Amino acid sequence: MSDVRTCPTCGAKAKYKIKDEKETFTAIQDEEAFKKVGQMKKAMEKFKIKAENLEKELQELKSKK
């Protein structure tokens, strides 16, 4: 994930980088933010499904004892 900070010039959220000892701020576009949120939602859904499957497997193993 990118390092996001508040731009000291305009006060907007921006990607922060240091290149050749120079700080740079790049504005985050709404489109980028929506894309990242979409990616995070998909990842969370995958982890949720994995967790549910592991929970079921654990219950099955416990019931076999």
C-alpha cells in the first residue's frame, strides 16, 4: 500500500514518496480510491470465505473426537 499523507500545500490526501532526498506528494484521484476500495472488498470477501470454510472444517474435526 502507498504511504498516504496530507499535502502541506493544499491539505488534500496524497501519495507520499521520497525520491533522491526530495519529498513528493501526488494527489489521489477519486477513481484510484474507488479502485483500491474495490480491491480491498474482494480480498476481504475471499478471506471471509476461507475463514468460514476453516471454521466448518474445525467443527467437523471436533465432532469426530
